[in-house]
Amino acid sequence: MRRVIGIGETVLDIIFKGKQPIQAVPGGSAFNCVVSLGRAGVPAAFISETGNDRVGQWVKSFLEENGVDARNVCIFPDSKSPISLAFLDEHNNAEYLFYKDHPHDQLDFLYPEVQPDDVVVFGSFFAINPVVRPQVAGFLDYARQHGAILYYDLNYRASHKDELLRVTPNIIENLEFADFVRGSNEDFEIMYKKKDADSVYRSEISFYSKKFIYTRGPLPVEVRGEGGFAKQYPVKDTGKPVVSTIGAGDNFNAGFLYGLLRYGITRQDIDRGLTEQQWDSLVDSGLAFSANVCSSISNYIDDQFGQQMRF
């Protein structure tokens, strides 16, 4: 059976509205993605690191409770788990502060088994961090050689703006690994000072990867593909108020990857180029997952939605 393998950071997200903390949940970009997939019944595994403390124990148990294989989450004896403070504004969009105390950053894991047409999701600063880059790149190369489909979410935060030059070679290598590249308008404004999908795709993405997803918050999602394929997809209006956008992009990723498995889209399909109908199905799944998570304070789809999406 095909599965999704995530590799990325773990954090404890403490969410504030005004000056008041209102929620604390385990998080991280790829982490949120695989938890939602686990809730939807998709076989999933996660590769990461965390601290030797109550938060680290919570992270591992939370993954397992949601059906995610956590055997490759490393716990380091002398480290504390990272913390993220997320401050919601009047539109329920978040501004972040990150606190991390890993004096001996490393990844020490055995490669999980990767089968042809499995999916690997990776991204954020974790995927380009020079400290763990050898292990991350080694696994991505291994997964690619074993026939996996690789999905790269840039998720480049303003807090790393001054490090862009140093990590650009790692970003380029990730783009070369990737079958799909997703980024938000905010990512590309920070990284390249570009504000539209076509200019980003032509100048920064298409040379490395032909399948590109450009998200813009409440504005339509834009995709670009082989043969000049270009299409916009309006976001879904569920009729429910937006409570938090913290997990919106991560859950778009989850829904998109869910679609790859549900609709039987394989490495062979990707190599020859997706049809418009396949793009439609994948983006529709991504938007459905994203809409669900925005209607709650959680970082992941709710259990009821997950049960509905099982196949």
C-alpha cells in the first residue's frame, strides 16, 4: 500500500489572540500535513527531531494517536523541544516567533522503507538548514532513487530573510529533487521580490520543476504545468467563519497528497504530464482540506472530516 513520508521540524505552537494564549498544539509544516493524512486514513510516517522533555513525548504520542509512524522521530537527551508563538491578527492570520534550543542539531535515523509511488513531503527552513542538510539531502536522493514522488513546500519565513544567500544552493537542489513545488505569494516576495505566478514560474521554478502551485491566501490558487498548462482555482467557501489560517497551507499540501493516492496518480502519470482533470482533482482535494482546517483553531483537519475522507 502506498504511503506518505514527511520530513521536517516539530514545534509546540502556542496560539495567541490579542495578548491571551488560547491554544497549544504540536505543529510544524510537514508534521501538520501527515497528522491530517493520518486522520484521513492515509498510511503516513514522519522523520524529525525533538527534545527530551514533556513536549517531545507529547509530539511522538500525538503522531501515534493519529495513525502516523513516529519511529524516525529522534529525541536528543540534552535538547529542549522548539516552541512557536503564533499571534492571530484581526483577520485570523498569524505572525510567528520561534524559540529553539538544540545545541547538537543532527538527524540520526534509519531510512524508512520507500516503495515506488510513495510520496515524500518536505520543506520549510528544516529542508535547507545547513546543519541537517546532509541527512535531509541523503534521504531525498534515496527516496527519488526508489521511485517516490517528491513534493516541496518552500514555506520560507521572513525570520530567515537574511540567510537566503547562504541557503540558496540547498533551495536549488530541493527544486531539482521535486516533482511538485508549492509556495505562497509571501514566500516569493521574501525570496525573489516577485508578486505573480508567471514571473516566479518562468524565472525561478520551471527550469528545475515543471509542476508549480502558487497559493495566495483567500485569492484563487494558480497552477502551472507542462505544455503551457495554466489554471486558477477559487478557494472554497464553506459558509463557516475563518477561525485561524495557521494550518491552511500545510493542509492544502495534505489534501493534494491525499488526492495523489485516492485517484491513483503514479510516478508514470507525473512523468508524462498530468491531465487537466487530474490537476482539478488534486487541487480540489487540497482546497477541501485547507477549508476544513481554517474553520477551527486546530492545525489539522477535524476527526469528522477525516472519517468522511477515508477510502
